[in-house]
Amino acid sequence: MSDNQSWNSSGSEEDLDTESGQPVELGGILSKWTNYIHGWQDRWVVLKNNTLSYYKSEDEREYGCRGSLCLSKAVITPHEFDECRFDISVNDSVWYLRAQDPEHRQRWIGSIELHK
């Protein structure tokens, strides 16, 4: 993991709070597809309380999130060809996300599934 990347959870059963049995908050950098002009942009992504939120950077969390998805009805789809990418769909909203490597993609997908 590079210096600018962070991950504060493993994406497994260890992510459950021992007292409440609820998934713990986690955050890290994922690339998010913005548009054809700007392409993939690194974003600080936080998974907490059944919600996935993203911020421009970890330092800008105090300014509020740029967007969020409630995960209760989310459909998570690993990309067919790009082994680092996965898509999250909720109704008409789709987020295209890329992890730094296939292992981190699996951690994110596993953790998101725990929060659903």
C-alpha cells in the first residue's frame, strides 16, 4: 500500500464491533469515475452505518461529503475485465469505483456486504 493510501479495516468478520456486533467504520482511498473529462479521481471513501460516503480527500471530511449511498438495497458488481474495479448500484444511481489492487477490491466488497 502506498503512503497516500489508507485502510483501517480488514473486510472480514474482524470488522464487527465486539460489543454491538455491528460493522465498524472504515475508510480509505478509492478511485471514483467522475466523467469523460476528468476520468478517475482519488476520493476518500467512508463506510459507516449502512452508508457509503465519499469526500474529495481525507483532509476535507470536515466540509461534508460529496455524495453518499444507502447500502440496504445496493447491488455490488465486480467488473468483468478490470480486476480492481467494482460498481455499486442503488436505484438509478451507479458509482464506478477502483481499488488499488484486486485484494483491496475484495476487502471493500466484503466490508460493504457486511454493512448491507
